[in-house]
Amino acid sequence: MAGNPRNGRPYRRLVASLRAAGGPCWLCGHNIDTSLDAKHPMSFTLDHLVPLSRGGDLLDPANARAAHRRCNSARGNRATIPQPRASRRW
């Protein structure tokens, strides 16, 4: 029985490289504070461009993106990026 692949060294290395790059959230475009606790809604998470449930590769760097936990959760397993709501101030 194999363990959780997200606990393996290759996955942790991928997460560390994205965190060290310090890029913005690919979903909302805002900066990610990497010093926040992992449970904080605006903390860093690794998101997959092609969701794993839709055939995306867990360890492919081309499929990995930096995202806020809240943005990543709101997107779910949809392949499209949720569009920001329009402002009522025209």
C-alpha cells in the first residue's frame, strides 16, 4: 500500500520552489504572504492548472501554480478560472 504522494519528497520540493519564487496568486493576482499560518484563508497553497480529478499531474511543475487557500478552495475542481464579480460602481 503506497502512502500519500503529497507527503513525498518530490511534492514537498515542488511546493518549496513555488513558495520561494514568491509569485502572486494566479487566480486573483494579489501577493501571497508566506508567513501566514497554513490554516489562514490567505495563506499559500499549491494549485493545479489542470485539476488532479480531471487528469492533471501532481508533480508536473508546468501544472503547478501558487494560490491563496481561499482562491484555491473557491475554484474547486473546475478547469476554468472564476471571473471576479463586476462592480456596481459604473
